[in-house]
Amino acid sequence: MKVTYLQNASIIIDNNGEKILCDPWLIDGCYYGSWYHYPKFEFNAKEFDDIDYIYISHIHPDHFDVRTLENLKKDIPILIHEFPQKYFKEKIEQLGFNVEEIPNNKRTKLGKTWINIIAADNCDPSICSRVFGCNFEFNKFGTNQIDTFSVIDNDEQVIVNSNDCPYEIGENAARMISKQYSNVDLLLVGYTGASDYPCRYDFDDKQKENEAKKKKLKRLQNAIDYVNLINPKFYLPFAGRYVLGGKLTPFMKYKGESTLDEGFNYLLENIDQKNNKGIILNSKSYFDLDTQ
């Protein structure tokens, strides 16, 4: 299998010619025109005409980007978790796509490739309720959170995609994945995230600087925790890579998120590269699991 990195959490997994596009946000200006790619991504819809499947992990606009999807062929099946609430499915169908809901933790055969989509809380709302304070009726909804893992394999090689799953919520699901898939070849792991803390809070500059450092280190530690738990041969830091644009640009200074190079170097220093080797990709370049 080959993994081509595009931008943010957008990647293409190619298994012997069968291609799965994951979380396509490829046009600048999601979140009401505030988020941008840097460096700029040159989007050409024709380059995606040979995609066989699209997997979308959750509804956040940097993973489910309406403008990107509007430019893609509508005969490409879209794969999502079987969420109890159907709002996400209906939003995709309104764009003209057919949606295939994958039951939680059900390894499902596509053409040549297997996919397994697992809720970050593994459909245990008591987990996310401790973090978010959810108070839905557990038996009615099944899961209260929206992030998902995906595991893609071809019977020989295994790729785990952790997307935006917060470690506080995703730890138990990740432990389950590590037991079910004892030899993971590649972990796509988040090293950063998105929130307006502390840059938009009423702190002085020194407070913002201190809180931004703590936030940055917490995100990087979460990535390290996932690598240590899943123990992949290779890991690729991705997702959460965006810059604020327009009037929000000044807030970049205290965003509290690592750049890709900064985060990658930190992970190299804090993860044993003999056991778990870090790789980094430029946009539209790929990593081949066969040739390594």
C-alpha cells in the first residue's frame, strides 16, 4: 500500500490500484473563511477522478468540506461510521453522494481492501461524557461524540488513522485496535488540534504565551501516547495543519499548535526511532509500505 499526503488530514491510500481518499478538505477557507492551507494546496478536481472510495471521519469542516466534495465525482461511494444520529449522512446525501454506513468495529471488505471504522469512544458514551459532560440518554443514542478511527488493511499491511480522536476519549478504542491488529505498519497520528484557547481569551501576552506552550506540549504528548500504545513500524504526523487567515491572522502567535517541522522534530527526540520510525511528507508525495 502507498499513502499520499495532501494537506491537513487529507490523504490517499492506494492498495494495488484501489484508492481511498480520506477527509478531503482541499479548498481554502473552511470554518467561515477563517482556515487556510499553508503552503497553499493547488486543487485540481480531475486528479481525483480515479478515486474508488471516500472515507470521512466526522462532520467538522476540515474533514467534511462541502466545497471540496462539490467538485468531486458524485458516483464515488462515501464511507462513514454508522452514527445513531443521521444528520451527517443526510448532509452528505444532499450533495448527491451515496453514503455507506459502516457499523462500529466491523471489518468490512470494499473491493481489494478492508476498512474498519471505530468510534473514538468505541460507542461507550460514558467515556465522552466524562470529558465533555454529555448528558444524553446513553441507551437511546449509543455514542455521543463524533470522532472516529479507521483501520485500513489488505490482509498483509495495516494502516491506522487516528484522525482528530482526543487521547482522553480514544485511549480505550486504541487499546482495542492494538489487540485486534497486533502488527501495525503505519499510524497516521495527530500532533496538533484546533481550539481558540488561549489566543482568543482575555489573558495578557505572557499568560497567552505560557498557556500556548502547555497546550502545544499536551498535543505532542498525546501523539507520543498513541505511538507507544499502537506501536507501529512507522508513524506519520498529520491533521490539524492550518493557518488562520484574514482578520484572525494576528492570533496565530498564540495559537498553541506546533508547525509540522516543529512537531515532527519533537516526536523524533521523544520516540525510540528503532521501534517506531517517524516519516514526514511534502504535499502530494507518498510513502510506499512495500519498499519503505
